[in-house]
Amino acid sequence: MARLPSDEQMVELAATVAESSRRLARPNPWVGAVVRSPQGRIATGATGRPGHDHAEVVALKKLGRDAAGATMWVTLEPCSHWGKTPPCVERIIEAGVKRVVVSLRDPDPRVNGSGIAMLRQAGIDVEMGVGAGRRLQELRPYLVSRSLGRPYVLLKMAMTADGYTAAADGSSKWITGEAARLRVQELRADSDAILVGSGTLRADNPRLDLRPDGVSRSADSPLRVVLGDIPAEANVNPALSWHGTINALLDRLKTDGIIQLMVEGGASVAHSFLAGGLVDEFRLFIAPKLLGGSDGRRLFEGIGAQSMSEALGMRTLEVRSCEGDLEMAMLSERVHALLEGVGGGPDSRPS
């Protein structure tokens, strides 16, 4: 008799399915679900675009009446509230599912353990925390955004090996090579909005769009935001011109359903986000080039730490090679602690 897959294997399958909705489901979380009937039939589902079925319902519809007595594996706690679709927990209960394995609790204040409680009250066996470590990283922007009540801020910058973002004459194209620039395209596709300052706009006149050949999976074009005025002839148009505070902008973007904001510069804008404690993730691309002097432009412009004891500590997330260039990703200590809280126990809740 063939051995049944473990909970860990089934959750990994659900996570693989979830990847197909990573760039489509937002502002909903990109979730994957697997359901196995008592007869051994297996169905999978991923959350669709807003207004379409969530992962659990997609899988249950495929299984139909065979879902009675089934086991479900899902990457995030099923929703318990009405939005554009009915609560998933109600559909799970109605289908007669007997056991649900959940990787992570959903920190959205409208859920935050209530979905799990409803399932248990209905007599369904719920197991939490299977595969939680990987899901924390896969769903990181969503989890942080919902926990902090604002978009997840990813700061992306590129520099030479001796720490310059531009030469003394202001030239900065291209610091990194084609492979690194393609990586940036993927980061843009994973973001809901991209932001630059008006200085960068004047210097580089970027489009901030997605190259047709630069994105491996389909994605909607992110909202483009400029801090300051936008000339009518700028390549970035159409875009949002913002003249208020950064915190007010984040409130506006939250209202618009933005989960991840990618900040691409320049140095003064990057310093403003950093000084405000608003950088959740820092992606630094380092090129094997040396300007070899002291008159180039640095990563940040503004007053920074005056001693090493005041330096901002971050956690290294990953380091990878981009065909000669180096990509280094770091998480803020606050985000690291927050994720530990979300994934710290079977039914843990952030304080």
C-alpha cells in the first residue's frame, strides 16, 4: 500500500500552487490550498484576482461532494469575514471538511485567529504551524503590511563597490549589468507601487515600468509615485505626484490596497524613509566597479548615525550573485521580530 504524503509535503504543494497567484491576488494574500477526499482524490486551488474565489473555495469546487470528510492544507488561515467574496471558513464547514492544516495565522485584524476559532467551534480538527518558516518569507510583504497597517516598504539601491550611486558628473547608467537589471524587473513586478523623488526623475527620466522581456510571470503594472512635481513630458507618466508627508502617502497607499511599495531613490528620498524608520527591507545591488575618489554620490544624503553604536542594525536575508554583480537583501530588526511573533507558535498572536 502506497504511503500517504506527509502534512509537510502537502503544505509545500499548496505553497507551490500559491506562487501562481503571487502577482494577481493582491491586495488579498496569495494563498494556496490542497484538499484530499477520503477516497484519495486531490484538488488544488490558488486565490484569484480580487472578487474571485479564494484558494480554499477553488479547491473545494473541484472536489465537489467528495469534499465531505476531507483534509485541507492551506498556507494561510482561512478568512472569516465578508469582503468581495463570502468567508472561506463557512464554505469549508458547509463542505464537510474534517481536518484543516494551516501554516500561518492571518494577522489581518478582521481575521487574526477568528477563522481558526470558527473551524474548531464547528468540530473541525485544526493543526497550525506546519511549514510556517517558509511561509513567513513567502508571504512576508503581506504579513508585515497587515501587522503594521501600512504598505511593506522595500528600498532598492545600486552602488559601486566603493559605495557610490553616481559619478561626480551625475552619471549613473549603468552601475549594474543586465542580470541585475532583470532582477529589479522581478522586484517591480512583485510590488504594487514604485516611488522615486523628483531629483531622480529629472536626472534619469525613468519609466519605472515592466519590460515585456524582463518578467518571468505575468503581473499588473505597478502604480508609479513621484515625490514632487512631474513634468508633462516625463517618461513616468501617468503617475501620482505627491507633495505631502511620507506617512500621509503611506496612509493613502494603504487605502488604495497597496501591499508592497518599492522605493528606488534617490539619496535624499532613501534617507527620508530610513530616518523615519520606514524601511522594512533593503535590497542593495553592488557592482564590481570603483570610482576611486571622494567626489561621487553616496547612497544616502542627510544626517546619519554619528557613531557605530548608533548604526541601524539589520538582519541579512540573502546574498546572491547576478552574473558579476552582487545582490544583498536585509530585513529591519522590527520586521524580523514581527515575523517571529506571527510564526512563533501554533496559535500565537502579535502583541
